[in-house]
Amino acid sequence: MLDINKGTTTQRDPEGNMFGLEPWSPLIAQRQAETEGIFLSDEHWEIIIYLRERYREFGGARSAREILHELEEKFSDGHGRLGLYELFPGGPVSQASRIGGLPLPPYSSDPSFGSVE
């Protein structure tokens, strides 16, 4: 049950694992990344951990655009989205969320725009 006094929207067990999500570990993330053709560097891990902590603290985002904007501000070093797409060519929000074991936020893909998803 959600405790509104704690300010979190996602429950966790004593080890910090989030309920309601598929089991996840760094090893699972490595395997998922390999199937998607990515070798996880420290930069990848920073983004994945950020997304997991964000989800743990606030729950799901209203849209993928919201998360992409946050990632740009926090991780692009003034280079815009290009560096994020170099790390996650399948989409910094979609691919990083999948590797991180998180549900995709709304509007992560839009087939009418030829989205990679």
C-alpha cells in the first residue's frame, strides 16, 4: 500500500527491489544490452541507475518526452540528444528503460513518426 507520508509511489522490499516489476539485476541488464547490441559502459550505467532511482522515487513519468528532457539536462553536457542516442541507439528512454527493467513510459514510441520501437 502507498504510504503518502513517505512520498514514494513504488513499494520496495527490504533489499530495495521494486514490487510489480520483473526481477532485475545488473547481470540481467548486461544480457538484455547484449541482445540489443550494446556493451554497457559507465555512462550507460549512470543513465540506467538514474532511471531506476527516478522510477523508485516518483513512479512512472507522464511521458517519454519528460524523461528525455531530464536526461538531456543531466547527461548530455550541452551536446543535446546526440550523445544520448549514441549510447542508446534504440532511443535513450525506451532502450535504457528496457535494459533497466522498467516499464516504458507513455508515448515512448509513435509509429506514425517512424519511431525505433
